[in-house]
Amino acid sequence: MIKLIQSTILGLCSLVAATSFSTTTHMLIPGMTIEYELLPEEPQTMVNFFFWAVTANCSIVSEYPQNTVHFSMLRRSGSIQDVTLNMGESLDLTFHPTETAIVKAESGAKVEVLNTSDHKFTISCSSVE
């Protein structure tokens, strides 16, 4: 019985570890500027752990004329370019170099950002309250 419990716990820990390491998670922090390197088809997750909404102005830094991003709202709600996303909803947007995106995350919101282009690019986000 103890071996069964130990095996179950080990299996659950392995599952959690595999899920945790498959994507990179970033915290949205008011007053900070953070650069995110978006590699093709490698998801990045942005989370607002604060009790208030956080808005970020994100600049696209790329040498390519078109940079396509898929946004998926995993928890709560927020908006990208004034388009509201609720949990389970997603949005595809194409950005041009030096273009700015406005991202708003409600308290507890979690959004997955996926570069669907075939090249990497950087997003530099400055968060405000």
C-alpha cells in the first residue's frame, strides 16, 4: 500500500514538473520593463499575481516585416489592443517592427503568448498600474 502511494506521488510530481517546464512563465510587475524573446512555437506565459489590473505597453523589436502572435487567455480576463479576452478565448495578431501592443491583465489573469512566425523576435513590455 505504501509503495502504491509513493508511486502515485512520484507520478504526480513528474506530471507537474513536466507541465511546469514546458512553458516559461513571466510575472507582470507594475513599474518594470522586461524583454521577452519569443522563439517560434515556444509558449510563454504572463501572469498577474496582484490584486489589481496591470497594463503593459509592449514594443515589438524585429528585423522582419510581419510577426504573428497567438494569445490564449488561460485564467480570468484581459485585453490585447482593446480586444477583450475571457478565459478560454484566443486571438491572433500580426505586428510590424517597432509597433506597440497594449496588454491589460485583470487580477489573477494568466495569458499564453505563442510566436507563430517562423523566426524569433523580442517584445519589450513596460508595465504600469
